[in-house]
Amino acid sequence: MKKRLIYFLSCQVIIVILMLAVNKTIQLVPYINMSFFVGGTITFIGLMTYVVSGGFFDFFTESTRKVFTPKHMKNDVSQMRLPSEVFSFPHKPIIALGLSSLFCMCIALFIYYS
């Protein structure tokens, strides 16, 4: 729990630093924009990790290797790892971090439109 809080706070610090670098002011609308970009990027990375680690691209990768590999390198290709074996780290914390940033953006949007 403490680790997640540290990741969340560091993500918010990154959002504020990017907001200051781009807009040079601390206002609500630039915070909403930056938290959308950062939260959306983190969520996208987490979802792509989920798709790849779930084995979605394994069949495509294996068949592409079989078709485009020369015959003298068939043994080397059979020993190569699949993408789902390479991406074996947990994806849920990455998705949770991105969604929590997007949730903060939604709260800021609610405050802005109230």
C-alpha cells in the first residue's frame, strides 16, 4: 500500500512538473490536460502489457518466425522466447496507477464544471 502511494504521488509530481514546463502556471485546466496525457499514457502502457503478456501475439510471432526464417536458422528460432514469456511482470499496478491519475483528472473536471 505504501509503495502504491509513493508511485501515485510521484506520478502527480511528474504531472505538476510537466504542467509547469509547458504552461509555466499552476491552474486547473492545465492540470486536467496533463493528468489526461500522463494517466492515459500509463493506462495505455499497462493495457498493452496486459495484451502482450496474455499471449495475444504469440501465434502471430511464432508463425511469422516460421515463414520468414531461412532453413539454416530454424533451430535458433525455435529457441527464441515468445512475447508473453518476455513480458512477465505484473500489469495490474501499472493500470491502477494510470486509472488513479485519470480519476484525479475526473475529480478536477467535476470541480471545474461546478
